Amino acid sequence: MARLVAVCRDGEEEFPFERRQIPLYIDDTLTMVMEFPDNVLNLDGHQNNGAQLKQFIQRHGMLKQQDLSIAMVVTSREVLSALSQLVPCVGCRRSVERLFSQLVESGNPALEPLTVGPKGVLSVTRSCMTDAKKLYTLFYVHGSKLNDMIDAIPKSKK
């Protein structure tokens, strides 16, 4: 899970961002630095369903590289549409939208293996796309954890 590693105030020296770090701009005078762990796609540290993994690898092998490339692209419009349906909290949704637009503008690679292009296209790195175990970890291990997190957000009736 991501963690806060620094808080920078206006007038301080420029923060030396590392590979898996991203700035979160709070206001004109305050920026927080969030860091993602390097072991995101390490399948060894997670519980997995061996039969499901084997089936995923088999089906992944049947796809052509071109089909994978097309399937792994999501436009910014699709991302924002999915956000409005999945995240009931308006403040949470706006924070994610703001983070997404900052990633589009900056091109920061901190979310690797996810990449955000300058036109707002969300995709997966080629190295992840071609490695079935990494893709399985991204979709089935981390995807289910993130879905559980979203489901845990209280739903307001207003």
C-alpha cells in the first residue's frame, strides 16, 4: 500500500523524487509525497488460487500481442465514467480525478506498471502485459483488494 514519505512547504528546497514517488499538491504552499512499494507485482508474497492462475496463464498465451495491447488501453473518459459509478464519495472521487489529471500533465511513472499518457490514456507497461503472472497479480490480487476497499466506503443516501 502507498505511504506518505514527506511533506514539503513552500520555500523549501526542491524535493528529490525517487522512482516510485509522486507529489500530491494540497495547495500552493503544501505538497505531500506519496511512495508506492516496489514489490507490487511480486506474486510470491500474496495468496493465490493455483488453478485460477494456471487457467489465466493458459488463456493469456492464446492472445496475440496486438490483442493484448488493444485490450489494455483505457481512455480518460472511460476512467472518469467508471469512477463516477464505483466511488460514491464525491470528495474521494474528486481527489482521484485530480490525481489522474496531475499524472496526465506530469507523466510521472510512479504508478508503474500502470502508465498514463499525455492524452489521458491509461495502459499497462509492455513488460507487465507480456508476463501473465504479473498481469494476474495486477488484476486478481491487487484488483480484488482495491474493489474491497471501494466497497468499504460508506454509501450516503444523499
